[in-house]
Amino acid sequence: MDENDNNMFNKDAVKETASDVKNETIDAFNQVKDTVKNTDFKDEAKNTKGFLLDFIANPVGLLSSVANGLRSVLGTTLFFMIVWIAISFVDRFFDNIGLSYKFSTKLLYLVKSITTPILTILIPAIVIYVLNKDNKKSLLIVIQVLILAYVPIIINRVITFVGGILGHGVLGYLSYITSVLSAIATVLRFFGIKELYGEEDHAKAFKNFFWVTLITQVCFLILSILNLI
């Protein structure tokens, strides 16, 4: 990071940054809550096919329009998150049936099945919001972009969940699809972060992507050590 990036680590700047992040998180939560109340998710489910076709046709263009505030897809991205959380929960629930752990441990696993998808998006979103001082975007915009970038991962969760129902033999073939979708998600995250930073230079864009990814993974490591994910 350059010298300006390091300024955030002095005491006053840390307090100001923490307060800013807190206010942004509260504001994002309130907007999400209002959207959940006012969104017909049955309609969102029906529109998913058309949205995915548009997304496949021009994923970077969609990421760019959302990152620059030209389009809001909050209802759609919330639908994808609900699908992700639901599959994670159901998958964990059935895994718990075959385990001999005590009830409290099983309950913790179920809670983590809900919080892990949320933290997977929220942590890098906060990292981007804090680091991206030259082209600041609202936390909610960052969250939408990251969820879009994770759409291939969510699709993969759906496919592997269905594959698990069909049998373990099917999962072997699905591993190739998993690799492809994971690679696509990584590329989309790069372009999503690039658009959020408004960076045209590919070398600088990669540097931003590297720092966001590194800090995010360190946060995940700490949460994993604390048994929170």
C-alpha cells in the first residue's frame, strides 16, 4: 500500500473509519430490510432466468453499471443470497443428522451455515469500502457487485446440492463444473473490484484486487481460528 493508505492506521483515522463503516453498515442493513419487505421474491424467482441470460451475455457491463450506480439489482442479489443461505442451511441440516455430536455443536454448525455466506460477502465489502478512498462507493453498492461476482459460486452450490441428492457418482462429474465456475467467479471478482475502484490501469487494478483478497483471507483465517465460520 502507498503512504496515503497507511494514514488510516493512525488513531484518529481508525476511529473515524470505524464510525463510518458502522454507519454505512446500519444504512445498508436498513435498506436491505426495506427491500425484503417490499420485494416479491416469487417474481424475482420467475425473473431469474432472464436476468442470468443478460448477465451471461455481458457480465462485466452489468458489474460496471451496478458499481457506478447506474443500475440497482438489490432485489435480485438478495434473492441469490437467500438461495445460497437456504442451500447452505439445508445441506448442513442433513449432514447433522448423520453426526453424533451433541445438540449445541449441531446448532452451532447450523448457525454458521447461515452466517458464513453473509460474511463471505460482507467482509470483502467492508475491506473494499475502507480501502477505496479515492472512488468511494456506498457499502450497499459494493455488496451488490460482490454478490453478482459470486453468482457462479451460488449456481455451483445449487448444482452440487442437486448432485448430492442424485448420488455421489454424479458429484465426481460435477467437480469439473465446480472448477470452471470457481474460476469464472474469481475473474468476476477482479472486474467487480476494478469497476468499484474505477481503475483503468490493469496493473493497479490487480494490486487492488490482491490487497482486497489478501486482507479478506486473513479475516477469514482469524474467524476460522475463532470457530466463527
